[in-house]
Amino acid sequence: MHDIILKRFEEPDELREFEKGRFEVVHFDGMTIGRATYEPGWKWSVDVSPLTGTDFCEIEHLGMVLEGHATCAFKDGEVYTLGPGDLFYIGPEPHDSWVVGDEKYVSLHFQGADKYAD
């Protein structure tokens, strides 16, 4: 017998919804993967911060951008723009993020998904 588990984000194990976005979560034994979908105008410090009780995101992320563009902005003023095909690692230091442009932003999260917007 083969050991295989198939899951789809269209039927996630958890759905975390917030203003202008959602985070779909699937769990595997020992691993959690998330898919973030944010609409134009989404901003972490406005749309997710009230749910977490922190001013900025403090979650460590490892992921890949599938669609659209978003920023990662640190308190020291450094701002990075992420786009389709970018693999990203963002450490746990406090950071903000927002969608850039008129297109939705979609990314996969391979690290940090278990705690994101929870």
C-alpha cells in the first residue's frame, strides 16, 4: 500500500478570513502549508493586526509568490517588493505588508502558516 495524502486549497482544513483577504491552511503530518489571497488595498497592519493584537506581523515566512505584487516593509524603513515566481524568506522581526497595484496577490507559505493570522 502506498502512503499518499492529497489535499486542495479549495477544500482547506482551516480558513482564516479577514478584511480584503483569506488564508487557507492544509495540514499534513508535521507540516502546515498556507495559501494567502489578498485583494487590492489589503494591508497587514490594517486588515490582520486587529485579529492578532500586534502592530506588525512577527511570523517567520518561507514561501513563493504565485500572482500579483506585495511589499515587505520593516520598521527601519527598508521595503522589498515581491512578485510572481519569487521565493521568499522573511524573518520574525516585525514587518508590515500590503498589496501593490490593482491585481490580487496570491502566495504559498511553507513556514509560518501554522501561526499566521491565527
